[in-house]
Amino acid sequence: MITTLPNLLTLSRILVIPAFMGTFYLDGPLSNWLGLALFVAAGITDFFDGYFARKRGQMSKLGQFLDPVADKLLVVAALFMLVAFDRINKITLIAAVIIMCREVLVSGLREFLAEIQVSVPVTQLAKWKTMVQIVAIGFLLAGDAATMLYAVEIGTACLWIAAVLTLYTGYDYLNAGLRHIASLREHDQ
């Protein structure tokens, strides 16, 4: 049911995306700081939707579906907007594309494996990758408005680190998925 607090928090993360994207069209540093504030607020809802779902026993199939979708939509929207507004340099676009491709690959793999009732748990390294990726996006959102913090340089470096971790964890997930698929094929023969 959508009216549980965890599901409403997850849904709010999806609904904030157009407003978040709109911040890129504002002038001056306000654009950076407001975009960062909305991104951080969405991240906070990501923490609390899971917390309340476990604490209140309100874990649901809808929440299990919506939570990773909301996360990926927010990350992809942020990366697209950062690229569109030249806050990611041309070579670092490669890192952003690697991250987006992995997200699509893992989502498709999870969806396929869910149909055959196989779950692929999130690894600790994948959690670290997500954290580095979020930190990178946060610094890149602050961008030139935070010149004294070297936000662009830190964000760019973190995005490349996230891309390397993305390749490794993406390979891990793909390899695990292919093993499950191969075992199904052996079982069917």
C-alpha cells in the first residue's frame, strides 16, 4: 500500500526529481546550493524509508520495487543534468556513462532473476560504491559555488573512483547472474 510512511518517503524521492532538475535553470550559486539541498534531502529520505519500514514492520513489495528505482532515477537525473550543464568535464563523461550503464545492467539482471525467484544481495563493496558515487554527485552539485573546497576536483576524483568500483561490482553481479542462468539451463536439460 502506498500510504505507508516508508512508501511515501520513497515516492517523495521520485517526486522531487523535477524540482531538483529545475534548480539547474536558476542563476548563480543558488542553483548549486538548492540542487545540493534537494539531493541531500532525497538522500535522507532514502535512509529513513528503510529505517521506518524495518522499525514499523512495513516492508512491502511496492517498497522493495520503488526504493531502488527511486535511487537510480535520482542518480541518473543528477548525472544527466551535471553533464547537460557542463559541470562534468568531457573525459569524466566516461565515468558517468559507466555508472549509468551499470545501473541499467544490474536493474535488468535483478528483474530477470526475480522472475525466477533468485535474489542477488547487495554486496558491501556495492554499498561503498554507492556512497562514493553520492559524495561525488554532492561535490559536483556544489561545483563552482564551493571553490574554496575544491568541490569540482573532489567530485570528479570521487566519480572516477565510483566508476572503477562500478566496473568491479557490475562484473560481480553479472557473473553471479550468469551462474544462476547457467544452473537453470543445466537444470532444464
